[in-house]
Amino acid sequence: MCKKTLLTAAIAALAALVATACRPQAETAAGQTLEIATAVARSDSLYVRRSFISEIGSDSEVIIEPRVSGFLAARHYRKGMPVRKGQLLFEIDNREYYSALLSAQAALESSRALALEARNNYDRAVPLAGINAISAAQLDQYTARYAAARADVKAAEQAVRNAGLNLSYTKIYSPIDGIIESSNAGKGDLVGPGTQIPTLTTIMNIDTVTVSIAIPMAQFLALDGDRAMIYDNAGLLSDIVLYEADGTRYPFAGKYDYTRTAVSTATGTIVLIVRFPNPSYRLKAGQFARIEANLGAKRPRVLVPSQSVSQILDASSVWVIRTDSTAEYRRITPGETFGALWAVEEGLQPGERVAVTGIQKLREGMRVVPAAAPQN
């Protein structure tokens, strides 16, 4: 009897304990109110801003090739240093070309002397033919000789000009301002056309440098699908900024130059070329830099804090807090991010309130106590 009494008492105590433990949970499930931070979706017109990694290139490169061949006599620059337009770079042994000029000048004097003789003979023959002292055929011969002599003078004059040009080509000057490369040719080497060293060096103009911005074709068309020509992109880029490898912002802004004619078949991108001033030669061809630029025109966008957007696999959603302070789960189509804000393309209207904290605890229809989220 005593054992039955103890067993009954124990069961009663256990039931009382379970009932006591379950009572708060039942009340919480039935009437829970959760305080959460919220934010109001707002509308704003913003650019799409993109970042690109690009290799810096020179605005133009000039290959220095001698126009005449000969033995290199002198070099007048320091390798890898800036040179100026008109600066003397190389000298080729000019003795052969100076001798050719003297020969051409002598040939010209001889031609002029023969032309003078032919003219005198012609001048004497004309009055003689008028009195029938010589035949018409003889007059024709004097006329032809005089004309041929004048032509020989013109040919000799041209030969002198050519010889003078060849002589001038033995001194090679820089055609542009830029940075000059080293040369494989040394003093005494045979250089020029028809030799084993037809090229002396290369000069890169880096007063202005260029960078390439590659944009996927689908994205490019979405930026401005109404454009008549895809090569007229002067208004597509704005606020173009260059950051060097160490993160330093380059002080000069970039400017759109042109669009390459062909779309890359390997990457499916259209390439826009941007120019940056480089007056101090701080930027060098071949180095990499990060380029940031606004793409296209401003567009109206619905913006919410990034913390309010949940993403699971390919599904994006927010919790909308209705005017009666109840929670509503809603699927959205996210767009671009702008710092701490996320643009919503579909599924949300400006002025609607979304949950920023406590998202994992929310359930459909749950009543909450909304509070304003702290401003960033």
C-alpha cells in the first residue's frame, strides 16, 4: 500500500513539473512579440559603377628603323630614359653618302654645261632656218638636243636632292616625345635595310597612357539598348578613376577615347579604350591598375540595407513588415549593390518597411515591434 502511494505521488509530481515547463512555451508560441530593427525601402537614381583590372599601355609606339644602311657611328641617348621630339639618337657613318652627294652635284654641273651648249646651238639654228641656211630636219635635231639637255638637268637636280636626303638619313632623330628602349646595335655594327639589324630601337609615347575596359556584350546592350551605333560610346563612361597597384588613387581622371572595332570572340566582350594624362611619367606601360567607372545613365532604383536580403541558393527574399506590424515573407529579384545598400529590381515598392535584424526568427504573420535600424 505504501509503495502504491509513493508511486502515485511521484507521477503527480512529474506531471506538475511538465505542465509548469510547457506553460511558458505555449504562451510564447501563441502571443510572441519580437522587437526587430527595420528600414524603409527608398527610391534613388544611381549609376552602375564597375571595377576593372587592366594593363596600362602607351598611347603610341614608334619603331626606329634607319632609312639607309651603314656602320653605326654613334648613339646619343641613355637607355630607358625620356627623349624629346627632334633629339639626335643615332649617327651612321656618312662618308659614303657625302661622297655620293658630291658626285651628284658634279653631274649636275656637267648637265647644266651641256644644256647651255644645246641652248646656244638652238638659238643660232633658229634664225638660220628662217633664211633656209639649214634644213628643217637640222633645226629639229637642235630642238631635240636642247630639250633632252634640259631634262638631263632636271634629272641631275633630283639626283642631288636624293643624295642630300640619303646623307641626312645618316642622322636619326626622335620623331616623338617618349621613353626610349635599349638597342641591340652597338657602335660599328652594320645597320639599316638589308642588314641583320634593320631596327634600332622603339620609343613609347607615355605623355598619355591607355587602358582597356572590357564589358560583356549582354551587359553592354542592357546599359543602353537604344543606341544607334555600338561604336559611339562617348557618353557611356563617366567618373573614370585609376588606382595603382598599391591602392593609390591616380590624381588625373580618365577620358573615353574610342571603341575597338571587333568584339572579342574569346570572351564575348566589347572593349572601350580610355586615356589618362601622364605628364610626370608616373605610369608605365605594362603595369596593371584597377579602373572604376560609372556605366550608362542614372536609373531609378529601390534600395534596402544589404542585411535585410536573404539568399539561399538562387532564391532571394526579404521580410516585409506590414502596417499592422506583422511579418510577410516575400521573394525579390536583387540588382546591383551600392555600398551597404542593395537595389531590388522586382518584388518591393518604395516606402515599404523591411526587417533588418532578427530575420531568422521571423515567421509568416508573426507580430513584431518594429524599430528604426541605426544609420550607417
